Amino acid sequence: MTTNSPQGFGYRARRTFTRLLVFLVILGLGGGVVFLLGQLNSRTFTLVQENGELVVMKGRALPTGAAAYRPGDPRLADAYAPLPLEGQDVTLLTQQKFTDRDELDRALFPLLETLA
């Protein structure tokens, strides 16, 4: 028969504190990952075809999701308004993600050129 040595309160308190600390570190790292994924998503642009128009979408500050892009500058509102497609094939554009507005502008230019 084996006898377990009694463990004192100090040992149990230290073990509980260590487990709590490890849990909080893991939770903090998980929260950091979610925050950074949200930051990356909020800086991406995508194009979506809706009702025969090409709509510019900007990522939200969440790990997933996007909303129609509404620029803060009113002078840019017309530039990023939904574009009527008039039968143009934009499949390649809708499959891409753009990391900044300049990249989006360069991708949209050939389409705007054909629509003009």
C-alpha cells in the first residue's frame, strides 16, 4: 500500500497560480492573434459583383467580413461608387484581394478604360 505524502497549502496554491498564469498567457496570445487578423483584414479591399455592378468592399476590423467601401474624403466617393458592368467579365477581379488602395486602383484602371 502506498501512502501519498500530504501536500501543503503552499504547494497547491503555487500549482493553481501557475495553471491560472498559463491559461491567461494562452488566452492573451489568442486575443492577440484575433486582433492582428482583424488589422490585416481591415486593410484589404475586394471587389464583388452585385446586381450587375462592381462594388468595392473594404475589410472590417474583424478577422473576417467586409462592407461596401465609403471613403472618408467626399471627392473620392464617386471614384469608388458601384460601377455598372455592362456585360464585362470581372471574374478575375472578384477573385483577388488588394492590400492597399493603389493596388486596387491599378487593377480597376483597365476596366474603367474599357467602360469609358
